[in-house]
Amino acid sequence: MSVLTHGRRAVTVTAATLAAVLLTAAAGLVAAGSGTAHAGGGAVVLAQGDIDLVPQLADGRLDLRIADRTGHGTVPREPADVVLHVVPEAKESILSPVNPVLGDGLYGWFLNGRHARDVFALTPAWTVLPGARAVEVTLDRAQGEGRFALYTFTEEMEWTDQEPVQHLNSEDPGHRSFRLPQGTERFAPTWGFAAEGVHRLTLTVTATLADGSEVSDTETLAVAVGSTDPTRVRPGDGSTPTATPTPTTSSTPTPTPPPSGTATPSPSAPAGYVIDDGHIDLAARPVSPGKLAFRIKDGTLQNPRWHDPEDVVIHVRPAAKRRIGEAQAFLGTPGDPVWWLPSSRLDGLVWPGWNTEEFPAAQVKGRISYRLDALQGPGRLAVVNDNSLDSTVLLDSGNGLPDAFEHTAGSHSHSAWAFTKEGVYRTVLTVAATLADGTKVSDTATIAWAVGTVDPTTVRPGPGDGPVAPTTAPPGGTPTTTPSTSPSAPAPGGTDEPPAGDGTAGGTNGQAATAGSAAAGTSGTGSATGGATDGRLASTGAPALLPVGLAAAAVGAGAVAFLAARRRRRAEPPEPAH
């Protein structure tokens, strides 16, 4: 630093050099932010946006390329240099017409599937070769657990009870090749995978040219499906040695969450019972004559157990991320992200419901109310009925709190939960009823939610370390109550009978959370006041804070140089703003 204090030229040159270096680094990172992530061995991971498989002629030979439009412009890539990632959010229920195509499983992972417009995923397509008489695609080999299928099944076909049109199927020799339709600029069938893991698809593209001659090219595509970490997948046929994966931007390693229900607490957070998958109910439960207790009924275990809400952390996994649709425009701009737990069961996500079955209708006057008194968190929370017959908004923190709805006694239902940002949320909920003898009973509890890439094992259950954000109420101080909702029929599968007592469950609850498995960036560490960053390397683009910070540092360095040159005296840089 002494050189900066002796003479205008030394100050100016040194600071200007520093500014140039920082600007160059910032520009490089900004450019990287508009590109794609890299897997081991330098392979490019493509996880979101448009790509085309393009057969083209080069020196009389056919060459199958990938036109990558996931960033700015179009970048041609060799298939052997690319890893495609079918993100966890692309998981869907398998419709009955698709069962013969993809197998008899309940769920699959789809590109260009029914809900493609709702998720941030790849949208692959094929383009024809101009001037060719025909272009045929053959599936020579499919490696990986579970079936792969390429097929067409549109909404119109579903409405008119048509069967899917199969193009390729790894388990059906009768569908090992198909011709690209002529006259179609972009042919975008559905890619379906029946299981997570690494799939390798060896494809041969054969073109019949105008003179009748044939040319062909064979390539192997590596596809990481679901929670598989794409940055650890070798591209192509897997023969390319994999280099050590690029470290994350975090200076500390990202922890891998232990299995649910067995959380190891951080020094500042006691262990909460983590629930990240399966059926749970926010329940009204009589614990003694004339008393009501608010409990969480954990139906993911073989023997359902009852938990105090303030002992539990509910994890909304990254796979819940989707786009805000037109029907949910009240949550934000359509197309923006939202973490959505649907009202129907989706394996791999927690499925919260409402349960008043412990209070038969004869024991209650009227209905049982659920009231959201306060919310702490980085975004908005809404609970809605998302079925085709009812789209009632039950709770919405965006229009003032408290907010409440009424539920029929002695029944059970499910609604969709929507969180507009990643991070830690705390919901203060009150369950209340009037008993048959006129006694008013209620119970209030705070539930902690870890949304997105937040590690739920670092989240303190219950109210946390600080006060929950103050309640906001509409003028007059009266709760905003939505219309009463009629519960749906009890969900199938498993018993809803509780064991004796009111103890909390021990042991494990399902599989380990996989928040980090689909992301090579920094997993957010939850706190009571903030959210996590989405450092997913599999997505195109990079976190903007680092290049912006470097650019700001470069500008600051230039300012130091200017002031030092003008004043010819030592000037200490100011403290950065916090």
C-alpha cells in the first residue's frame, strides 16, 4: 500500500491497474452469468430454455449439433460436450393414456410435458435438414434405470381421448426409429423418463438427400434426470474423464441435510423434526374435555404420529419451484417463480392438508376456523383451492392479516400452498371452534417453513430467535375472512387413525432432503429474517451479486485513483455501506 502514498503517478497507475483488473473480472463474470454452467470435464450443463437438435451438412457429411438458445443468442454445441438436466421440478404424475408409453409407474420426469409452461426446464426440439427428402432418427441404445420415451400427446389429444403417438421407446423394439415431419420448422415432442438417474441416449440421424444418397451421424446424449447432480455427470457416452467439479462460490462447503426427522442441529438452532415429503395435516384435536389443541398429523409414517407445530420444520423442497400462471397472477407477474405445493399428492413434496376429523360435527356449533394471524418471511404466502371446480383463495398474506377461513367439522381436505420467494417463513396460525355446549376453544402455534434451497436442519422450529413480523389488518381491525370451503374427500392411501397419546414421532421420516443434489451453487442457510439464494449451477445464468460487487469495486478503485491524483495526499477508502 505504500506505493499509493508517494506521488500522483504511482497512485494513479496502481489504482487504475486495479480498477482495470476488477472491471475485466466483473465483465467476465457477467458474461458467464448469461451463459451456462459447466460439469466435470468442462461439459456444459443445459437445464432451462430452448435447445434444438439440428442435423446439418458439413463438407458432405452429416453432423448432429445442439443449437443452444438458453442464454443470449444461439450457440452451436457438440452433443458429446453437453449434459442435459431434467430438473426435479419437471416431475409429473403419469396420465393413464401415457402408461403404455412410459410404464405403469405413478410419476415421471418430462420435458415438453403437460406442465412445461409452468416450470423452469428445458424445451428441446428437432429441426429438419433443408433440402433433404427425409430425416430418420434411430434410438440405438438407451442406458439408465427406467424407461425413456419420445412421444406426442397434446391437450387436444387428451380432451378427445386419443392415444399418444410414440416415436421412440427404449423398451419397445417397435418404436426404435421415426421420421422427422417435413414442413415443420420445430418439432417438439415430449421426452419422458420413468426414473431418476443418469441416462445415455445413443441416437443415429440418417438423412436422405435430394440425389438419393444417405448420410448419417451417431451421437450419445448424457441426461441427468431429477435430483441427480448434473455437474458430476460425464458427457456423451461417459468415456471422457471427469475433472474435479468446479467449487461453489461459497467459502464453506455446502452441508448435506441428514434424513428427515433426524436433524443434527447447528450450534444456534435446536433440532426440529423435518418433514419434507408425504402427507401431513394441520389438525384440530381434542386433548381433554372442553379443550382443543392445534397439532400436525404426520401421515408419512406407517403409524401416523402427532406433533406440536413448534417442534416441526416443514421443508418445501426446490422441486416445488414453478412459474406463476395467469390464474395465480395475484401472486406476482406471470412467469416469475413461485414455490408451489399442489393440492393433489406429488411424490417428493410435502402434502399439507386440513384435518378436523377428530371433532365430529355433533360436538361443534358451526364450523372450525383456521386463521393466519401473522407471517414472517422474505415473500408472500397464499393458500388456495387449485382444482377445476374451486379456485377460492383461502389465506393470503398479501392482502392484510389476519386472514381466515372456515372448515367443516369432522372432515379433511387439501389446498395448494404458494410461497413467492425462497427462505425461511414462520406462520402464526390459530385454530378455533365453538363446542356444542357453547364453550369457545382455540389454540395458536408458529410453524417454521424452509422454502427452496434452504437447509431445513439449520432452521430453528417455532417462533425462532426473534419476534414474528407484526400483524397487518385491514381498516377496522377485522380479519379478512374468505368464503367457507367444503372439504374434499379424504385422500387415499394410509390410515388416518392416530395412536394413543400425543407424543412426537421419533425415527426417520422418508428419505433425506435433496436440496443440494440438483444445485451446484450455494445452498441457502435459513434464518428467521432472510431467504436463500438460488445458486443452481444447472440453470443458465449465474448469481448477479458477485459481478455487480466487483464492478462496484472497480468503480470505487477508479474514484480512489482520481481523488489521490487531485489531492496528492493519502486518502483512506471509506467504509462500505451495510
